[in-house]
Amino acid sequence: MGNREDLMAGAKRCLYEKGYGRTTARDVATASGVSLAAIGYHFGSKDALLNAAMIEAIGEMVGETLGAVVNAANRVSDDPEERFAAVWDGLRTVFTEHRGLWAAQFEALAQAAHAPELAHAFAEAQKEGRLGLAALFQGLPEVPDTEEEVVRGSFYQTLLAGYAAQWLAAPELAPNGRDFLRGLRLVSGSVFGPAVPSPPATAR
């Protein structure tokens, strides 16, 4: 790899191990085996490098893990409720394996108001992520970019962000897949009322 690629790899390693706010330019240079001057030459600043590394690392995490979560959930059952619970349990595993990056994302979000490029990158990632989550929970490889799927994905995205925050703060208190399924039933019942049973089929 060249210096630029080495810097990206080192910055991603620092994000996992030290987080966004505590990573210094010297940390990145040491992890990369590249001089401090190379950061300015290739990226302009340490912050610009970390921002680029953050977005790339998120994309890698999503690409590596979401497909595995979908396949595992589909193997559990064809039943939508069982798959719904299995997806959340699969995402819990993703949090465990990539805890450092999830924590770094929350740190970076707190800085996004002062970093327009980072805020824009996060916004674009959220747009793409909505359709990805809509597909994930339906057990599909992809879904069309329609208003319905965007709304569906936004709902899951909001749940996911809250879940990540709970898991980072107190993993032992974060809900599992069955908890999510029960919560969905309780909320749906309180908003829409109890489900009306379907009428019996008419004999022919």
C-alpha cells in the first residue's frame, strides 16, 4: 500500500481502539508507520483523515455484516416475526464485534455540527442505510427506492440508533430480539388497538 492507504488503515485502527475524540495525529502516524507530514500532504488535516476513515469503516462494516445477518435470520424461519427477532439478535453480534466503531460514530456525530463535510457524509450514509435496513428486515437483498421503503427504513434506523446507544451504555440492559418483538406488539396495540381477527374462510 502507499502512504495514503496506510494512513487510512491506521486511522481506522485508531477509531476502533481509541475512538474519534481521543485519536491524535501522532496516534495515526504511529499506527500507519507514516510520518506526521504525510497526513497534511494527503488529507489536509487529521480531522479530514479521521472523517474519511470513519465513513469508509462504516461502509466496510455494513458490507461485511449485513449480508451475514440476513442469511442467518432467513435460516431461522420464514415467519416474519421470527425473522424480525433474529435480525435484532444478529445486530447485537455486530455491536459486539465492532463496538469501537459504534462508539466512535457517536463521538463523531457530536462533532458533526462543526464539521460540514462530516455532517454531509453522515447524511448520505443515512439515506443509503435506510434502504439497506428496509431490505434487511424483510429478508431481501435490496428494495426499490420508494417512499414506502424509505419510511420503513427510517423507522428501523431510529430503533437501531437507540439500540446502539443502550448497548454502549449498558449491554446487559439492552433488549434482545424477543424483547423487540414483544415491544412492537405492545406499541402497535396501544396505537392501533387490538388486532381484529380475520373472518373465517367461506366454504365453497
